[in-house]
Amino acid sequence: MAAPAREVVEQILRAGRDLDAETLLALMASDGYIEWPYRPAGVPARLRGHAEIRAYLASAAKAPIRWNEFVDVVMHETVDPEVVIVEYEGHGTVTTTGAPYLQNVIAVFRVRAGRIISWRDYFNPLALAAARVDASAPS
């Protein structure tokens, strides 16, 4: 029997925080997608399938932002057992400067048969854009 949607979402959040690409991919359906409706330039609108997600995660692993923890995580289970909505604050570090990186996120997941078929991530693109500027500034 597949894990409940909430458990799958808890696992994928840990994998994303830890940049654990293999676990993250194992939790995604083969044709599942990750989508960022609001994003700064350079962030794709949607990644579909393991190959696109793997390539993106490889480039993200080289980015100068590292997550330390996700706090104030609130999971909302919906009347649809496949859908979980999560709110959380990500605390991280801009590795090139040591500056803190704070991000507020609302994510909507659809989980079927223990795999994520859709992950719509709503984050503050201004915080990411500012961190990118900080990371590229000469120290």
C-alpha cells in the first residue's frame, strides 16, 4: 500500500531541503511535474519528468543558496485525499556571503499511488532575486 499523501509530502520537503536529488526523484511520478507560477528570470515555469527535474536539481546544487531548516510548517489536508497544501518558512544561507536567506512558501502537492504527480510551488521571487544579487556581488 502506498504511503499517505501527507507522508510523501513530508519526505519530499526533507529531500528538497537537503538537496537529496535521488530521494526527491524517487518520490516523483515518472511524468510528474514541478511548477513555479511566480518566479524571477532564469527559473523555469515547469519541469516535467525525471530527466528535466534531475537536470534542474544538478544546477540548483551549484547555486549559492543552502537550506538550513524549514520552520512553521503547516500541512493542510484537503477533502481530496490526493491534495496537500503546505505553508512554511525556509531559512537558509547565501554561501558566497554568509547572508541569511529567508523564503516564505506555499506549495500545493497532488500525490497518487505514493508518488507526486504535481508540485506547484508559490514562493517570494523578490527574496530569490535579492539573494542572487547578493551572491554575485564582489566580497
